[in-house]
Amino acid sequence: MLAEVLAALAGAGGTAVVGAMATDAWEGTRDGVARLFSRGGEDRQRVVEAQLDEDAEVLNASASPEEQDQVRRELAPVWTRRLSRLLEEHPDAEGELREVVDRVQEELPGGARSWTQTNIARDGATQFAVQGGNVIYHQARPAAEGDAPES
């Protein structure tokens, strides 16, 4: 369960990082993300800062809003993966990443907060999906063989 929570947080973080590029929220987001990666040492932080700057430059060089959307769609999974690896290596970064994501969501105008989500459930699976909120779901454990049903 914890792995799914961290994966969702990394996804929200990747979307937030890319969503903040080319907006007024960018500088604070860039600094917050770079600070997260400082856990890997100063060299890693500098590499991440360079990656952030390069990605923001590519986005800013896009000629049209459609091109910017395409660049964002390409970059979001990249940053999701980077943040996922960070959380695997440094689970203590979870709270700080949540703060960065929350700050970005507060600073972006409503129209800039858009998500793309694809959910596929098959073979009798159950799926719960949400964007921009929470789903809290509790399910009783399946009864063991020979247990009496609850009355």
C-alpha cells in the first residue's frame, strides 16, 4: 500500500513540476525540487538543477500552446520517474515533496491545473481513481475457509 501512495505522490510531483514550468510558480518549484534532491549530495542537486533549467528552456522555446502541452506530456513521466527514485532512496522526502506539490497547486491558476489519467481494470479487478483529491477506501479482509459469515 505504501508503494502505491509513494507512486501516486511521485506522479503528482512530476505533473506539478512540469505544470509549474513557464509560470510564475516556476522559481519556487525549481528551488523546492532542487532542495529535495540535495539529499543525494551537492553534485546531484546541481545535476537536477541543470535538468530542471534545460527542461524549462525547452518548454519556453515551444512556439505554441499546443507544443507546450506536448512538451509537458513528454516531461511529466520523466519527472515522475526521477521523483519516484528519489522517494525509493529517501522515503523521508515524502513530506517535503507533498509541500512542493501543494504549493504548486495553490499557485497555479485553475486552468493550468490539468491532469491526464488512464485507468485500466481487467480480469475482475477493482479500481479507484481520483484527481485533485483523495479516495479513502476500506475493505474487510476476505473470510478464511471455514470462517462463519458475519451476522
